[in-house]
Amino acid sequence: MIWILFVLIFWGAMWAVNVRLAAGPQTQLTKILVPTLFGITLLVLWEGLVRGFSISPILLPPPSMIAQRFATSLPILWEDFVQTFIKGALSGYFIGCSAAFLTAIAVDRSDFLKRGLLPIGNFVAALPIIGMAPILVMWFGFDWQSKAAVVVIMVFFPMLVNTVAGLNAKDKFQDDLMKTYAASYWQNLLKLKLPAAMPFIFNGLKICTTLALIGAIVAEFFGSPIRGMGFRISTEVGRLSLDMVWAEITVAALAGSAFYGTMALIEKAVTFWHPSQRN
Amino acid sequence: MKNLIKGAIASAFLFGASAAQAADDVTLQLKWVTQAQFAGYYVALDKGFYEEEGLNVTIKPGGPDIAPAQVIAGGGADVVLDWMPSALASREKGLDLVNIAQPFKSSGMMLTCRKDAGVETPADFADKTLGVWFFGNEYPFLSWMNKLGLKTDGSDGGVTVLKQGFNVDPILQGQAACVSTMTYNEYWQIIDAGLTPEELVVFKYEDEGVSTLEDGMYVLGENLKDEAFKDKMVRFVRASMKGWKYAEENPDEAADIVLDNDASGAQTEKHQRRMMSEVAKLTAGSNGALDVADYERTVQSLLEGGSDPVITKAPEGAWTHEITDAALN
């Protein structure tokens, strides 16, 4: 009871603080402080309600228990991170996105390929992952290669469609200007089409960061060596170690956000000229 | 139209009549999908054994993503079927699971190996790849490997462990030398896929002296303090065991009842009849009451885990004869 009371008071107090901060002058500090207080309040609410209603840790462990498990299992979490994120997701992301990029350039060059390849890309994207994953495990074995293959299938289509759209993003006058310069195909591609396509390409790259992580984790449910984030999550649920499951979820969330953030930073540097990036 | 209305009125009366008897609701969570492994319960339902005891039983099928212990913790079932290693491990995690009946006397778990992968005896496991189920089903395997002194972390001289999906592909593809199988299910999938019994070596956990108790009925300890719940369970266990004994004597009929209840339509008659005859061998030695010697053996094998035992101390109050004593008199 005391926990619930404390939580309610804490919630009200933090709410009041945030309202006052938001009403006051906007500085760099308040910009960071408001969301931080909000996040802390959520965690305190979670902790207090779980304790206050004495909810079994099998159903929902409190954040303190998850943090403790996180801190004591760092070697395992790191091993799983390397297996799933670095080996499975990143390599699949790299292969899938580069393949889609090259395909998009080919598609843009040839109308024949556009009419032939785009429907196939569409078809592959519509394949359900839980149908493909067991088959790819059969083909590529139990280790990370099959997970990378799942990721390739998942990221290929969004990347392809975005890049193809990007390559058409230049406007007519720019095209005419390049013609008056007598630009060759390659000059046209490198100096006009690709730069104009960059906002679209980065859109695709950003969407694919989260798809890659999801694909790599889910693919491990269908057979894996005894390490990896997906393996750990499915196994520890069966063992009722929900604190470990949440620790893995934390790792996945952190890795996913960092991956997305990195892409956003690169985008900022590459497409500094675009109206959406100007301040 | 008239008949329809008559029928509706009649069924309304019937429904009223059965409601008047106030049948007690019991929800049973299976450990796996509807198949002859659970024939006893489906027979008891279909033959009206539960109804005779004044019970209204709902059977929930399980699956690869359903942990019975978690279902009962969340209040989704009154009774769950689970393997004892997993139940005792959950117990140590703070979930008060109590075994009230043990219809499976023997273990049906095996490791099935290809002869051409060079496995003849357990001594040949070293440096081989073995397929294992996880999700709470890995404990018997881990304690066996501990007993053999083989490390499972992939280091030299130990074994490489694969998390196998719930099929037998790894052995068919040659990705693993051995895979986990049940006498009544996956073993026959390998045979159906074209490998002959002569090409295979099987190691039954039962024969290797490392068997642990499988499908048992578990309830929450706190519920057992309630007399009404206890009475319900006594009737449930009595009717279920009647179902099991009926299934043992009439395996083909039992298999057909299971097929009728398989909402997924995924099971075949041939496979279910074969499964029922194999399952009957495992339930044959049990009248429903837990054999304390079997329990002690299971606990002992789980405790002997070397550096990483499945449970760290002998559980207390993990089983009771109270229900079966009252049910089977």
C-alpha cells in the first residue's frame, strides 16, 4: 500500500515539475530534462506498482530486478549481441541494402528490368518471415548465416522501392540542364540522380535498421546455436527467467536505437543541402 | 422453422438443466498441441467421464510458444501438464507448482543418432553436434551430459548443442549427429522421412538411467488450501485416469477421439494410432499416483548438475498424494 501511495505522489510531483518546466523558458537544459524526468517517472511507476500489487516476477519483473540481471549477465549479453546483431543483423543489412541499391540502379537504367524485377521484389517482400525462416535455416545451417539470409529478404524490398523512387526524384529542369552539358549516363547518375536520391535512400536505410534487428531475432526462434538474443529470449521464457528476457529486450532496444541514430547522423552529414536538414 | 424453434427451446432447457447441476469449471492447459500424448483427457471428455463427475472441462492445446507454468501463473488454467524438471525449475523461480498426479510412469525421451555419423555409444558423443529442444525441455539433456562429464558450451572435448526446431530436419540434413526425439512422435517422423531403424541408434533416457518424470498434473499450491478446489481436483484426477485406462485398452478408438478434437486438422490417423500405442506403454505402469521413488530419482538427477545444476536444492512440498489418495480409493 505504501508503495502505491508513494508512486502516486511521485507521479503527481514529477508531472507538476514537468508542467512548470514546459511553461518556463526553453533552454538546452529543459529540452533534456523534460523527457528524462518522464522516463524516470515511468520506471518508478513500474517498479512501485509491481511491488505495491506484489505481482509475480514471472509475469512482470520490476526494473530494479532487470537492471540487476543486466549487470550480472554482461558476458552472456555481449555474446548474444555479437551473435545476433553484429553477425546476423549487420551482415544481412549490409548485403541486403547493397544488393537492393545495385538492383535499383539497374532497374532505373532498364525498363525491361523495371517491369521484371520490381514485381519479384514485391513478391519476395510478401513472403511471411515465419514461413521463410525455417526453410532458410534448412538451407544455410543453424549459425548466423541463415539469420543474415532472413535479414536480407526482409530489408531488400523497402530499400529497393525507396532507391528506385529516389532515382526519379530529380526534376525536369535539372535533367534538361545535364542534357545541355552533354553529360554521359554515368555523369548524370553520379552528379544528379544519386545526390537527388539521397533523402530517399536514407529513408530506406533507416527503415531497414529496425527490420534487420527484428528479422535476426525472430529467425533464431526456428533453430540456432545456443547463443543469440532470439535464442536467449525464447529459452528464458520457457525457464520463467523473465528478468533475463527483459535484459535482452533492453539490449535490443539500445542496439536498435543506436543503429537508427547512427544512420540518422550519417544522413545529416550527407544530405546537409536538403531543406529538411537545414536549421 | 418450427423444428428449429423446438430444438432451440429443448436445448435451452437442456442447458438450463445442466447449469442447474452446477457443473464445476476446470481448465486444463496441455504441454503441446492436440495429439495422442494427451489421449486420456480427450477420452474422458468425449466419453463423458468428466460430466459424470460433475465437471465442465475445457482443454487448451499448447504449442511451441506456450509455457504451461506461465499460463497457470497468469490464471489461464486450473491444472497444467508439465514435465517435472521444468516444473521444479519453475518452483525454484518462485512459482508454487504442486504435482497432484502422475499418469506417465516412464519417460519417452530419446536421443536418436545416425550410425553413419559415427555414434555407437554415449562415449562417442564428444565433439559431435547434438540437437536439443529448449523452452524448458532441455533440463533432462543437460543433466545427462553432466553425468557423462561432457561440457555443453562448445569447448573442446564437449558436445556442440543445437537448438533444434520442433522437427527432425537436422538429422535428415546431417547438420547434427543426433536429435532429441520422443518414442511416440519424432522418432516416427524420422522413419517416415525415409531413414530405416537399422541406420539409427537410439539412446532412451529410461535405459541410460537418466530419465526424469514427464507429463504430470500440476496445480498452484495456494489453490490446494481450498477444500472446494481440492474436491474438484479429486474428481478431475479420477475421471482423467479413467480416461487414460480406457485409452490404453482401446488405443485405436482413443486415437480417433483425439483426431476428432484436433481443431487444427494437422494430425493424421496413422500417426496418431501409432503414437497412442507408444504412449500406452509409458502410462501403463501408473494408476495416477506419483511414485515417490521416481520423484526422488528425478530430483537427484536434477541436483547433480555439476557447475550448473537445474535446481540448487531439494524442493519441499512439490508433490502431494492427497488428491490421488482420495481419487483412487
